[in-house]
Amino acid sequence: MPSDLSVEWDDDCRLLVQHRLQRRSDFQEIYKNGRSLETRFFVLYYRQNAYSCHRLGITASRKIGSAVTRNRVKRLFREIFRRNRPLGPVFLDIVINARKIAASATYSDLEHVYRAAVVQIIRKIPPS
């Protein structure tokens, strides 16, 4: 049995449209009714959803850098989410607000912090 039950590795599938948060109202609902977790590289907002999949939204303000830099940060977070989806009976909507320091971070640094954050979140959510 794996020692870390909070994540699954899934290299075969891509991040589909139904796994993305795109509407402004979805983001605002999570900010208003969700919970947050602050890390060095990002602030992660989350709440349970009624769908049968986890969904991700990413924000990267102009404070982070140029459009190229912001898009790179968003690509990294999408890939991290794709490879490290939380396990369990509860499905989440997750919004990641990238911080400026995320632009200079490596993939492995971001992934390590993201995985630790997901473990914290899974432990906080009571089983249904």
C-alpha cells in the first residue's frame, strides 16, 4: 500500500476542459465560500464540488512578470495538477493564485509545495 494516499500519478491523460474552472463566477464562489491555504509560492483556495472530478483554476497577476512569464507559471501549475490529483471520495474545486516568487521557482519546488498543500487539504476534509 502506498505511503502517500493523497496523490495519484497519471501520466497518460491530459487536463481536459471539464477539469478547468473558466467562469469568473466559479472563481468568485470559491473565494467567497471556500477555504484557503497559503504557501511560499502560491495561495490555494479550495472547496468541495458536486462533480465527479477535480477542477482547477489559476490566476497569475501582472505582478508576476510579463505575459510569457505568467503563461509559463500557469503551464507549470496545470502540469503539476494533472500529475498530482488528490485521491479520495471528495472532489474539489481548486484555485491557485500564483505569487511573484513562483516565476523563479523550479518545477520540482512548485510540485513539492503543491503536494504538501494537497496532503494538508485532504487531512482537513472530513470523510463523507
